Amino acid sequence: MILIDTALEAREREGRPVRVGVYGAGAMAAAFIDQVTTAVPGMRIAAVCNRTADRAMAACRDAGIADVATTDSVAALEDVVARGGTAVTDDPTLLTRSEQIDCLVDITGAIDYGAAIALDAIECRKHLVLMNAEIDATIGALLRRKADAAGIILTAADGDQPGVQLNLWRYVKGMGMTPRVLGNIKGLQDPYRTPTTQAAFAARWKQTPKMVTSFADGSKVNVEQAVVANATGFHVPKRGMYQYRHDGHVNDMTTMYDVDQLREWGGIVDYVVGAAPAPGVYCIAERAEPLHRHLLELYKLGEGPLYCFYHPYHLVHFEVHNTVARVVLFGDSCGTSLPEPTVEVVAIAKRDLLAGEVLDGYGEYMTYGEAENVPEVRAAGLVPEGLVEGCRLLADIAKDQPIHWSQVEAPSDSLAHRLYREMISG
């Protein structure tokens, strides 16, 4: 981001770095900690919270942070941060209550834990960047309402595919175009993948089999596109989206969409499998005026009325610090859910499921997620993929069928379930 680098350099010269609190110490969190520590002037990791504090300590030390100390109180955390060190804790409330932290980043991917973090951050009026698309897709609209009421920014992240699409959406709108499709580019789609089939790939890339499975079975891309839809007011053209297979460039895809249908819908989210440039994102937009269509053809974007714009990659942890800087230095958001969602991700049976079974979670063996428009979700009483874990089945469910609330007994102690009910009740 062009303004961000100079603003951060100024903070570095002034000796006032932006102080970041991180939740999580997995592969992406550790990479973000290292990136900020080694490559971002004017910003530093002030504190890291993880349910296993030793893992957070290891992530900090691997990043070359010399002064790292475990803490069990706000006062102790603030003493460490004030002297220029990094505090480590397993207590998430220490970060939200510290005056020594400017912005929080959730990189956990956990639903209930992420919900608790978000509520506490909002209560303490602490800005929060979500590298947790799962919680955003499930209860992001409610969190947006609460964040607005508290006067804080809750935002998706640069580098993550939803954030890259939302940046592209803003860029295209800024040129006077009308975005009609916001899309994700995937290399693989197989809804029946499991942590067993993905174990070797996960080990190679130092990821968890569960997270890698969510990429492969399509749950993750559906979650990501739900986040984009809810931030823009877009919809899905059908449950699960079109998910076209295309072995060419995304530039060729403008003829694959019916422009009149897109106009009627206003805007949709979608994804394509096999297209180049992977793993990028695309925006198909419309410009109708003859002068501008003539000039867009001159600039080699085609004859219109639909034009394809794309970003050829998403670099995840390399870009997240830009969001932190946007929030703290400019009061800007990368993108956040509207107060009412347009799309949710519903749970679909990955195999034949039997009454009495207790469902496992996102990216595991029993379900995959597909994006669906909210009116259809509500009318059919469908269970969100983000809320299936711990639900006990009251009926058999055939493979590839959606799961209905009438078919499950939900866990009574789940914070995310309670917040979801609050969200849909208005």
C-alpha cells in the first residue's frame, strides 16, 4: 500500500512503532510474527497469546526476538512491552486489556475461541484484524454491529484471499466500473478429501491436516467467498457457486457469465478451478458508456461490456501488516461484513451420516461447506458449517445432503451458537 510504507517509516524514526497483539502460534501466525519482526519498520510484535504458551514462545524466538517473557497479568505484560520486549501468555484477556497494544490480529481459525476473542476486543474497544475467515463467515455481521457500537474497526486482512478481492473491488469501483463478479482461483476441488488423504501434503508444508483438508474439500473457498459477499452485499448464483472448471486465463471468463443475469442479481461471488493465474483472484466488471468501452478496447481489455481485472497471487502473512497499519494509522478497513449477511456457508454430508453420531468440525471427515444465500438458509433451516462441531445427529443424513437444525441437537455451551442465534434474531 503506497501510503503505508512512508507512514510506518515515520513511526520508526519517531520511535513509536505500532504495537501488535497476536492470537495464535500456528504456521501462519509464526510467519506473520517473523515478517513483522524482520521486515516491517515502524511495527513490532508486542504480545502473543496461544493456548499453548510454549508454542508462542518458540514462534517468537524463531523470529529472532531476543526479549521474550511469559506473563500472567496485564501489569506484567505491559512491563515487558514497555521495555521493548514481547510478552507471551495463554490468557487472551491480557491482550485486550493492555494499553500497550494498538491492534489485535486473530490467526487462530477457531470458532468459539475466536468468538470469545472478538467479544472481548469489542468490549475493551480494541481494533481487531481477522485472519479467521471461519468466524467472519459465521457471525461476522453480528460482530460488525457490535464493533460499530463500540467505535472500533473489525476487518478482514490484506493478503488473505477475501482481503485481496475486497481491495480489487475498491480499485475497480474507483475507476468508475461496476463490479459484477468477485472470484477466487483454485487449483483443486474434491469435497470428499479428509485429513487422512491430505496428511502428506500438510506435513510437507508444515500445515495442519485439518486446515489443508478445508482447502481441498472446498469448505475454505466457500467460507472466503461468503466473507466477500457479506462485505459487498453480493450473493451466490446457486448453492456452492458455479465453480467453473477452466484451463485458460481468467481473462477468457467474461463470456462465461450472462451480463443480463448479473445485472439482475447486482453482484455475485464465485470461484474457478484450474484457471491461471493461480492462486489469484479476479473481478469481472461492467462499463457501458461507448467512449470508455472504446478506450478499454484500446487498452487491450476487450470489447466489453464485461472486463476482467485480476490479482495474480495472494501472499497472506506478507501483507497482513498493511491492514494493521491501515487500521491504526488511517482508520481504514480492508473489508468487514455488512450489518446483515447475504450469504452463509452451510454444512453438507461428506459421507452417509447416522443418527447418534456426533459431528466433527470444519476440514475433517464428516461434512464440507457450501455457500448459500441467506433467504434459502433461513427458509430451509440449514446448519452453518462453522457450527457443526459437537452437534449430535437425530436422524440419518445421506451423502451430499445439507444438514438441517431439525436433524441435530446442538451443544448447549457453545458461545458461537449463542451469538449466531442473536445474529439471526435481529
